[in-house]
Amino acid sequence: MNKIKQGYKQTVVGVIPEDWEVKSLKSQVSVDKENLNSTFSDEYINYVSLSDINNGKIYPKKIRFKEAPSRAKRITKKGDVLLATVRPNLKNFAIVDKENIIASTGFAVLGYKKMDLVYLYNFLYSHFAEKQYFALTVGSNYPALNSNDVKNLKLPIPPLPEQKAIADCLSTWDKGIEKLSALIASKKEQKKGLMQGLFSGELKVENGELVKVEDEKLWLKGWKEVKLGEVIKVQGGYAFKSDEFKNKGIPIVRISNLDALTGLVNFEGIVYYDEIVEDQFEIHYGDIMIAMSGATTGKTAIYTSKEVAYLNQRVGLFRNRNKNKFHYPLLYSLVKTKYFNNEINKLLSTGAQPNISSSEIESILIKIPSLEEQTAIAEVLTTADKEIELLEKQLTQLELQKKGLMQVLLTGEKRLVES
């Protein structure tokens, strides 16, 4: 058994300084203090669902209150902390940075009472908190914390001056992480614009340099018109049954996981499968998918996780038929164009349930440049990718530095204020 060093004590959350206390969350903050009631009369609300938080940042949607989901209930104030109670191990937490935000009941809203809320926000990511989430949700088919679980979470509580010092220190790293994340997002948007310009014929590559095309129509005359199916195969998904879904294993990408707003695959409401299916249904980093039925038919998204996933039925996966004819990353630009969306809309059935088949998608006519031009475009895009990759490595280093700081600051191993 490890000896506890002088000035520290063993507690239910772990070893902490002797002058720290362990308290329940409800004793330090308010939990879900205000909810919407029948007297609410605003026409619009700024709504935050579980999918509207990314890396600790909130991206609310302005929607009509009458059209809002029934779970749009939690009233928040600027500075409150949102704790995602569904799959808390995914650590989907944020500090509310705007007024007039209504949050989903999938969150617990933690408001000021006694403790520094920035300190609390960082605690939620700590090993101390993680162990408690795991203990409360392990073995559950629907891993979630209920209201009492949240209120009874145990926190190590430093004196308030030390809470503020810890919060200020970690916020310095957060600002660096946020600034670098914004730069990466900007570079990715620039790359999207670059791809759009290159693939539409607005830009071309000459002697390794980007050149604006003066006569776009003349430039595109040199491109070959082909059916999409000549270069791309649309792979249908595996017919999983809902009673086969698990709470761990290999993630399954369903139509609901294709986020048209971001153009990415999101993991809100993700389900899993714990057995092996054929390789053809595997999804890998960089794969592009399309919804093939329902109200969102035609929406597309790219898979950016390094974790292999499975393709569910009614989701189509674009596969390259011949790498020597078509450079696959160009496809993402194509499926985001107005032209492609218009062609999809023309093909949609007029029935009550919109749907589209693989063969119909493959019948869409597209224009592609010569293989030489595609190769030149690929080199330009690879340069952009390498710049983004370098920035992402820097971001990873910053995040690791912050994680190391959290380990020593939130356990009291390193003190910022004299005890």
C-alpha cells in the first residue's frame, strides 16, 4: 500500500490535501434551477442539444419554440456549466457563454452557489469525476446519470482562492487550445473553398501554382462528362436489427448520425454492434456517406474518426472504383455543390417517404478533369492537409499539457496558493 505523504489525506475521491474538503455537488452549485413552464411566450429560442457542443464550445440553433422538441426545457444563464448526462464518459461539457440559451434535458445545468464554476467545469473532465461516471453507468444499456446521480457527485473542494487560481491557470491553456482550434477550423474551411474552386473549374494548377480561371466555361470544356457510377460505387449498408444494438463494440453509422449542418458524422445517439460483419460494410477515416431515405434523403457527411465503424442500411457509402481514374477526396467537394444537390432532388421519389437508390445516385452526370489535372489538384490538397495535420499535432500537445496540469492541480499535488 502506498504511503500517503505528509499534508495529504485519503478520501472517497482519492488522495487530496488536508485543507481540502469533499462535498456533494448539490452543496456547491444549483442543479437544474429553472425550467420552461406553460407561461413561456417567446416565439424563438436559442436551443442547445447534445450535438450542439463540440470541444467545450456551444453552437446553439435558433428555432421556433412551437417547433422545438419537448426536451427543450432547461433555462440557463451565462457562466452556467452544462453537464451532458447521457454517456457522460464522452465528456460533452461546456460553459454557457451567451445569454438566453435553452438546453436539452439531456444536460444538467449547474449554476453558481458557492464554488468557482470554471474550477467545476475542469473537474468534470478529471479522473476523480471519470471514476464516478463509470461506477454509475457501467453495465447499463443506456448509460446516463439521473438527477440524484448528478447532485450526489463527490468533489474535492480547495479553498476558494485556490479554486480561482486553478481555474485561471487552466483557462490560460483553454485559450491557447481555443485559438489553435479556431485556426485549424479556418484552415479546413480554406481547404473546402480550395477544393470547391478546383473542382468547379474556378481555379486550376499551373506549374504547381494556383491560378484563377478567367473563362470558367472554356476551362470546363476540357473536362470529361461521365456518370458518377463510372468512377464511384454507392455501397448500401448492412441490415442491422434494432434489438441487436449494443452499448459498446463497433459504432454503427445511421442516417441520424449524418450531420448536414457540419458535413460530418456525429456520435450523438450512436449505437454499437459487438460482432463482425463483412468488410464491405466497414467505414474508415475519410469515407463519404449519403442518406438514402427519409426526410433528410440526400444529405452527405464525411467520417473523421480513426475508429472503424459499420454502415447501417439506407446509408450509402461512396467507394472509389478506380484510383487511377478518380481522386476520391475531390468527391467531398462535388457532393457539397448546388449542382449535385439539385440532381439529387430531381431523382427523389414523390411518395410520402422520400428515397433514392444506389443506381439512381450513380446515374448522375458529373464533369471531371484529366488524370494529370486531378494529380496536380491532389498535390495542392495534400499540401493543405499537411499544414492542417501539423497544426493538429500542436493542438494534441497543448491538450496533453493541459491534461497533465489538471492531474497535478485538481489533486492538489501541485499547489498554486500556499496552504
